[in-house]
Amino acid sequence: MAEKKKGERLARKPYEQELLRLQLELVRLQEWVRAEGARVVVVFEGRDAAGKGGAIKRVTEYLNPRIARIAALPAPTERERGQWYFQRYVEHLPGAGELVLFDRSWYNRAGVERVMGFCTDEEYWQFLHQTPNFERMLIDAGILLRKYWFSVSDTEQQRRFRDRLADPMRRWKLSPMDVESITRWEDYSRAKDQMFGHTDTAESPWYVVESDDKRRARINMIAHLLSTLPYRAVEPPAVTLPRRPASRGYRRPPRDLQKYVPDHAAGLDG
């Protein structure tokens, strides 16, 4: 097989085949998490339009939402601003038999809050010093924590922003904060480097996902996640479908007594 050149886009067919295989493994991981009562946290961070949301969708596509939850927190309320910073994130941590994917996380403080001036210098430096201890507490409590940083180039980010602007189905994804990030590229770069310097620890390392090619990024991230977790195949509970019992005289009410959705699809036929 010819070796892929660096930067070459992954073709759709091998991408879809491998993605489906990995998603089957994610279902097996889910069954292990449920059976073992494991607690898994996966943090997704990175620049705007780096592909975090698309990766999360592919991870959760076939998973049970009662087991695999997405935590995408809005801006903090006035009350939450007066809490210990990590408090509102703690509320979303997994219980036994759960996997939680943070679509952005407590690292907001080291990124957008730092760059946009939404926190004080004191709050920022306190965060950098407290975070390794906070994550060590999670790990010591038995939580399996994985942190992924999706890295996108400035030219690719700009292209994705232009695509969003031109697409009415995705226009909503281009926020004022995204637009602001264009002129603050180097500020975000410095903030990311500072964050890594304090929080890329031996106990809780950052894993960088090169994401200029979204397909390649999704495959690489999922494959890596699976390789770092000690899951094994678990037989799901046996289910036997019962025989449908014979009718006991039930008669359905006349159809004209109920309101039906119009057959919009009928106008699409051939």
C-alpha cells in the first residue's frame, strides 16, 4: 500500500469504513463502561472551527445517550460566577457506568476568558495552579480522564469560517467570538502555550489532534482514545423476544377520530 503523504486528505471510502469499525469498538467500550461501572471523561478543546463538534458527533453517533453524555455548558450565570470555578463542571462529571464528553470544559478560563478579558489575572493564575490538583483528584477518585486539543492552521480556520458564512445551514455556527478570534490568533496561541506549560502533566497529559483534515482527525482521535482505555468485550444482557399473543378482541378506533400528520413525502415520489 502506498504511504500517505503528509497533508494529503483521507479519501471518503477508507474513512467511512474505518469510522464504522471504530464506532463498533466504541459500542463495545460503552458496554464495558456500563458493566464495570467505569467513569470516563473526555475533554475536547481547541480553536474555533477546529472540528471538535464533528468529532464528538462521530463518537456518540451509535452510543446510548443515557450512558454517553455530552456536556456543553453555556456562559455561567451570575450565581455560578460567584461559585468556586470548577463547581459547575463537577456537577456534570460521570457517575458509575457513564462516559461524559466535554465540548469545551473548565479550560475556557485558560482560553477565551483569558484572551477576551472575561477573568482577572488573579483568577487566571489561580486556575493554572489549581487545575493539575483538580485533575489529580479526579484521577485518584478513579475517573479515566483524557484531554484532546484539536489543532487547526490559520488558513484552514479561515476557509471554514468562509464556508460557514456562505452556508445558511451552518451560518449560526459563526459567532461574534469566532470572528474576534481571527484578529486574536497570536493571543490564543500564547494562551494555549501557557496552558500546556501548566496542565500538560504526566498524570493528565494533553493529546494534540492535527485537524486540518477533519476525516483524518476523527479517525486518529477515536483510535487513540480506544487504545488508552482498558476496555474489553462484554456480552450484552441476553434478550429474547416473546411470542406476540393472540388478539383478545381489541378494535382500533376509526382513523377519522384522530389527527394525522399530512403525507408530505407523497409529493416526493418519482
